[in-house]
Amino acid sequence: MRTVAIFEAKNRLSELLNAVEQGEEITITRHGSPVARIVSINTSSQGEPGQRERVAGAMAHLRNLRQGNTLGTSLAEAIEDGRD
């Protein structure tokens, strides 16, 4: 993974995009701190290894937490109460 400063990224954007198309990841920094990462659209859609499983596990955990819990009112009433 290559790291470049914002100024350099602005001046060499086409070159950096060519590198990204070839599979490279580019981190852009401001004053030495990372602020963005450029990755291929094909790579980013896949996510990190195991990400899908972690998200599925988190969703299952949230579903378990809501078991037996209710609002104590209808959803429409809760929404209307929140508008006050």
C-alpha cells in the first residue's frame, strides 16, 4: 500500500488511479495523518475478509437483544410522540 500527501495526490491523480486499477491501494495523508484510501471499486465491493460474517453475527446479536422487548405502544404512536 502506497501513501501519498494530498498535494501529491492532486498533482498525480491519473497516475494513482492507474495504479489502483492494477490492484494497488493508495492512502492519502494530510500533515502525515491518513485521511482517505483509494481502492479499486471491485475490491471495495468485496469488503474485508470475514466482513460479511461479522455483519451477519452482529445482526443476529441485535435480533436476539430485541426478543421479548416491545415499545409498549404502536409504532405510529411512538413516531407521533417523537415529533413533539
